[in-house]
Amino acid sequence: MDFSELENDNTGRCRLNSPVPLVCLKEACVLGVDEAGRGPVLGPMVYAICYCPLSHLADLEALKVADSKTLSESERNRLFAKMEEDRDFVGWALDVLSPNLISTSMLGRVKYNLNSLSHDTATALIQYALDQGVKVSQVFVDTVGMPETYQKRLQQCFPGIKVTVKAKADSLYSVVSAASICAKVARDQAVRNWRFVERLQDFDADYGSGYPNDPKTKAWLKKHVEPVFGFPQFVRFSWRTAMAILEKEAEDVVWEDLTVGDQESAGRITSYFLNEGPRTHLRVPHRYFVERGLESATTL
């Protein structure tokens, strides 16, 4: 997988896809949808589709694809490589959604929750396959939220296609299992090759599982929170775990309309530049200042 687009700009989203097999342009196809990385506080979320002709569904099942969560990393990589070898009848596409995109969507003035983002991404990928000429006749989706509501919505979007949305679809339908493997392999690669644009002091690459309840992940977040600029772009700062650490470790903001009593308990933003106050410690200048050639001025 070529992640050069994501490596050049990991603040938005990028789409990767295989060539469309010629047989998928001629024969009725089944398409599966699944995601990887919905829950972690670190790294991107990846949505994937996988499709093949109904006439080759038995060939896909013969690969013994399964829910990616039940497979080891080596098994997932092996199965994905096998699907790549069988690209004469198997196709895939995926969207990589960066942590920054997820969090800014969730915390924007107009709220855009994770379920809506997931639904819209899945819908866009199905439409992408259709726009590429894939003759999709059936779609199977691993649900996000209530399966009945989600299925009704997708059926309205694609009235000429039979849509099935179920919980645990990645363990029920081989084409969804295949999509699950594509998504997980892509996320693992994106996380492994993540390019940190921030100059992190004493950087530690061992951040655990990336899930919010992992003590190692929490320790990594506390270590790499920047008191004014917050977390690296690798972090979903809208997650409750990240927000709690920001509340405790980052500098407070004093608003002009606060009462005097409220202001007395808040820290001063100038303490960041003068290395004073309770959080005083030597720190590497944030890249915002480095890129602009800015230095702290003690006298004017």
C-alpha cells in the first residue's frame, strides 16, 4: 500500500484502492464493508470495502478469510498478500481518516459524531465502487449503531442493491472478513509508518495498544502532551481520556469575562514562555515557533 499521500499530510484523509478486476465490470458482484481502529485514542481509523463477483465468492471463501480481530498480524498480512495475488477477481478500496480529521469533526461548531462520520465514509466507498463501474448487486456491512436504522439508510441511498447490515458481519460473511483484513492491514501500516511532524522530547515509540484504558497508552499521552499546543497529530484529542489529560497537564486559558475569583485559580499563559509556575520544566520549543524562527523575548 502506498501511503505517501498520508505521509505528506496526515491531517485529513486519503483513499487507496486496487485496480478494478475486469470481471467485476461484467458480472454481478458482492461487496463487504468494515473498519479498523474505531476505538483507539491513537492513530487513524480506516474504512475498507472488498468486492468480488458472485461467481468467485467460493474462491474468496477458500482463502479462509476471517474477522481480522481473530487473526495475528502475520496471518492478516499473508491473507492480504493472497488477495493481492488474486486481483483478477478481488478488488478493494479504503479511506484512511486521520486523528485530526476525526477530532475536529467531533468538536466542530456543527457536531459531526463518529457514527455519522462512519456511515458517510462507508456510503462514499460503496458509491466509489459503483463510480468505478463495479456491478455491485449485494452489500454486506458490519454495523455501527442500530443495524436496522443503518440498513434502511443505505437501502435508500442504493435502492437497486440488496443491502444487509448486521452486528459481527465480519465473522458472518467472507466478503466483510476480507474488508476487515484490508482495513486492519492498512491501519497497522499507517500507525507503524506515522510521520511525527512534532519535535517530541524523549520520544517513546512504545505507546501500548492505543486504546484509552491501556495504562501504557495513558502514560504515553501524559508524557507527550504539550502544555499550550496539546497533543501530537497522532492523538484523537476529542477522546475523553485525552481531554482529561489536557485538563490536568495543559495550561489554563483565562477568559476576560471570568470573575476575579475564577481567574485567581487559573495559570498564566506567560508561564509557558518564561518557564515559571507549577509545570516548570525544560522543553523543546514547539514546531510552531521553530518553523517561524520565533524565540522568547525577555526584554523589548
